Amino acid sequence: MVEYGVGETILLSVITCGIFGLVRFYQAAQSYRRALPGGAPNFEWQFWTHLGTGLLGWATVSIFVGVPLIIVSIVIGALMLGEVCAARAELAKRAGVAPMLSSGGTQVTLWVLGEVLAIGVVGLVLLVVQAVQFFQDHNTVAKALERRAT
């Protein structure tokens, strides 16, 4: 499992309007799935459905089409993040670092509030806080698994 520079990930995510963060999140989720067969079983369809409905929702910007698509995107994204955090928690438990991680509920709450409030500064701050926690937790699990393997 690869560790990611948290500051680098956040900075490049801001510069690329979130695209770099999505790529790193995808890579992290895939590493959990490889390390934990059967972990996050719905991740693929959730990720692509979240991304597709979100892009379509923002592209249409219509109260009748865009807003419902954005809501669907947020709901599916929350389910996806919860599933990925559950896989991460199981890996952390196996590596003996579970109590050191932020909870999946905290991750999902910060992310949903950040998405809902993303038009304003508060939402963007919440998304950055959530991303920092997510990638710090990812690095904690990666280090623990590496120590356990050696």
C-alpha cells in the first residue's frame, strides 16, 4: 500500500478543482480492495455513478434535473465513502491501529456537509479537513501494514 503526501494531495486537489483528490481517493480505495478481498464490494459502481451524476447535475444546473442528480450524487458518494472507510477500518484492525483512525461516520459527515456547503468557503474548508483526515488515516494504515509485513 502506497503512502500519499497529504499536503501535496490537498494542494494539487485545489489546483485541479478536486480531480487530483478523486484520483488519489480512487487509488486508496483500490489498495484497500486489493489488501482486503471482498472489501468495499460496491465501490466501482458507486464511484462512477457518483462522478457521473454529479457532473451531469452540475452541467444541467436545472431545478428539475440538476438538483436531483446532485442529491443522488451526494447520497451515493456518502455510501461509497462509508464503504471505503469500513474496509479501511477492517485493515486497520488487522494491523492493530484501529483506535488511531477517525471514524467512518466522521468522514462521511464532514464530506456530506462539505458537499452541501461547497459553494461557500465553509464547505470547502470541511472538504479539506475531511481529505486531510482521510489521507492521514490512509498513511497510518499503510505504515502499519508495512511494519507488520517486515
